[in-house]
Amino acid sequence: MISRQPLSFPIDWVRDQFPALRRSKGNQPVIYLDGPGGTQVPEQVIDAIADYLRTSNSNLGGKFVTSTQTGELVLRARIALAEFINAREPREIVFGQNMTSLTFALSRSLARTWSADSEIIVTSLDHDANIAPWRLAAAERGVTVKTWEVCKQTCSLDLEDLRPLLNKRTALIAVTLASNASGSHVDVRGVADLAKSVQAKVFVDAVHFAPHGQIDVQSLDCDFLACSAYKFFGPHIGVLWGREELLSHLESFKVRPAANRPPGKWETGTQSFENIAGTLGALGYMRNLASAVNKTSLADAMELIRNYECTLSQRFLAGAVRIPRLSLYGITDPLKAMRRTPTFALRLEGVPPDLVAQKLGDIGIFVWSGDFYAVDLIKRLGLDESGGVVRVGFVHYNTVEEVDRVLEALEKIAYSITSK
């Protein structure tokens, strides 16, 4: 029997923090399952952005109070993000427009260190933001690109398939921490161990994983990691972490008067300080979540979230298997729910994914359909020419009752097909 939810998880308190959750359609609350494309934000984030714009709006470098306050805000945000991912130094935290832009910028710089016989490895599991930048950079340098192919059964990556791709010419492995389409986790620490055997660098896309569990760049032993605050309850802004020695020595592409040391050397133009304030607000919300159960750290909050979301995954997986004509892609065993995020790729036989998403949207259940820029994964599943998949993405503000309502809605759609 699957428990309804951990008694220690303060779900009522959590839902009170998110004003979007008060929206309804008809006589039912809306269910937001679009989190993999961008989560809703707590009131604390909204207040942080508004407060900054009301009281401290300024650029950096001025000899006046609002400029000083903005500088202090940016430093506090770097310190909080360093804790969030367990970076050694706040100066290892770089802000940017989004993960994609930051990855393109870094790929251009790293490519300058590659020789003509270098090789890089990308995967067929990743979002294209962790594939295209590296392929384009490699093409400019005449560098060979190898693809670490996804295991179709689990929609994940097997380290044994990586080994034969590695050699002394391997310069970089670009890999995701969790699939944004299927939710499957990747053993990034195992990747890093193999990469070190050939002195290759590892770049990790943690965008999808970030709202679902603790990120520890020391334990992962990677060299770079990127995420986006709007996926972990904040505003639209990208975050890049890199080892300080690498960020210091790599050449960045900057205008001449700008800083020549990290993090400033990697931040082009004026940053979105109001969104940096909002990101700090999102991390403050997570800290308050930990406090709600007498914990203290961001790591405590993320562990609490991970355990709670595991119950949502287990319930969804246990119920989905009973729905006729429904196919799930990725890890489907409820006992292995800790090896995935609560993000599910599915198809209902006979119904195009766009139509399923529309039918669910019509009753106030918001999901995505398509490929979500996981282009290679959807192609390898043979679904690229038939609309991709429906993506159902739970986060910690969702409830067990919402899981049941979604399963019921999918079952009704499935039975409406079989009755025809």
C-alpha cells in the first residue's frame, strides 16, 4: 500500500505560498503539471522582485546607496546559490539570460582549448540546449562529436555504453542530470569518474533536476553545471557554475572595460537584478520550507521535497499501469521512483498528444505535449513524426489528490477511445 504523503511534509503551508494555485476552472482548482517548462512562483519571489524595483533599482558601480544595495543583493544571491549547489566559492556562480545562452557562451570559450584531433561526447537523452551548442562549437573547430545513445527501455544512459566512446582525445562530455522529457536520472558521478580517466571535462545540465532534489557539485565531481531559476520556483534567469580555476583561465568574450576575473568576466552586459532578487526569494522560500519542519538548510529542503515527490511518483506509476492504451516511457517501476523525477512522458494509443493535452487543459489540468527540445530522445523512441509525447510534470506543490484526478482524467480519455 502506498502512503498518501509523508506526515512531515507541510503541503498545506506550501500551497498557501503559491498564489497561482488559487486559480480554478469551473468548480475545480487548476492542476499545474507544466512545471518542467517553468514552475509557478511563491509570493516571496513576487515580493522580492517588486521590493527591489521599488527601493533599490540601480546598476552596479555607482557611489550611491541603491547601487551599493544592488551589489550587496547580487553577492547574497551568489552565496545562497553556492549553498544550493554546494559550490566552494560564491565567485563560481555566474548569472545569465538563461541556461542556453550561458552554454553557448561557455562552448565558444572551451572550444578554443580543443585541438584538431579532439573529440567531444553529447547524448541523445539531453535537451538540445546541451547538444547544439557543443555540436556547433565542434564544427567550427573541426572536432569530432560522438553520441552516447540513450537506453530506450529506461530513457536513461548506461555507463557501459559510454566507456567505448572514451579515449585520450576526449575533451568534453556534456550530459544531463535528469531527462526533461522522461524524468530519468543519470549517474553523473560515474560519468565524471570515467571522464577523469582520460582527463576530459564534464558539463552538466541540471535545469530539469534542480527543483526535485539536492545538487552537490562536489559529490558529482563535474567541472561545470548550469540550471535555470524559473524551473525551481524563481524568475527567468540562468545560472552557471564552474570550477574557479577553469573560469579564471578560460578566455571569455566580453567588452573591454568589463571585469577580467570570475564571475564578472563571464557576465555579459547588465544583469537582470530584479530577477536575481527573485532568485534569492526562491531560495529563501525553500529555506522557509525547511524551517516549517524544524530543519535549517537548503539541503534539508531539497531532501524533504525529494522524499515527498517520490510518493507522488509512486502513486502515479501504480495508477498509470491500470489505464488501457496508456504507454509510459522511462522508469515505470514504483519501487525505483527515487531514480527519476516526477516527470512522465506518456502516450494514449489512438489520440495525438496535442489532443490529450487539449482535453486535459479543457478541464483545468495543464500539461505539455511535443518534444520539449528533447529532439533526439523523441526521435529514437520513434515518436517524432506523430506528435511526440504528453508530459505530465509534478512538483512539490502538487498533491496526492491531484495525482488521482489526473489518473482519472486520463482513464476517461482512454475509455472514450475504447468505447468507439
